[in-house]
Amino acid sequence: MKISDGFDARRLRPRSPRNWRLRLGAGFSALLATFGVLLAMAGAASLLGRAPALGELNASPAGSAVILTVGLLLLYVGVRLWRRCRRRMRQPLALNMAPHLMKKHD
């Protein structure tokens, strides 16, 4: 089948503008994860008997455990948000076709 000169397959896929919200969200979540790592390291170092990194905030073992828990929680939330933003940025802009019309890949 011959393709005519006026046919452009790129017109079939609508080009949406890049979503800056997702990029900013990925950057913010990466900063959140970094802050979580730093807090978790400070809490763990204080629990292991090193000098308190945050002064009086984690001078006691209970305060150090709270700092460690908050750091791990921030790390978890930051990684989850970062992965969600990256996944949504990488979604293909493919055509929506019925599955039975696609080629069979065995």
C-alpha cells in the first residue's frame, strides 16, 4: 500500500504541552527524600551514641527515635511521590486502539 505524500502519522498523536507540574513535583519529592535521608542519618547516628547532630532536639534516645522515624517516613513519601511523577511523565502518548486490533506478540 502506497502512502500518499500528504500523510503525516505524527498528526494522529496529539502533542500535549509538557506538564511542568509533574516536573516540579518530581523535584520537590526528590528534595523531600533527600531531607528524609539526612534526618534518618542524624537520628541513627544519635541512637548509636555519636554526638547529637540536631542539638537538643535529639539528645535523648526517645527524641532520636522520633527523628529517625520522621526521616524514614519522609524518605518513603518522597520516593513514592517521585516514582508516581516519573511514571506519569513517561506515559506513552500512543493511540487508543482496541486490544483485538493490535498485533499478537508471542
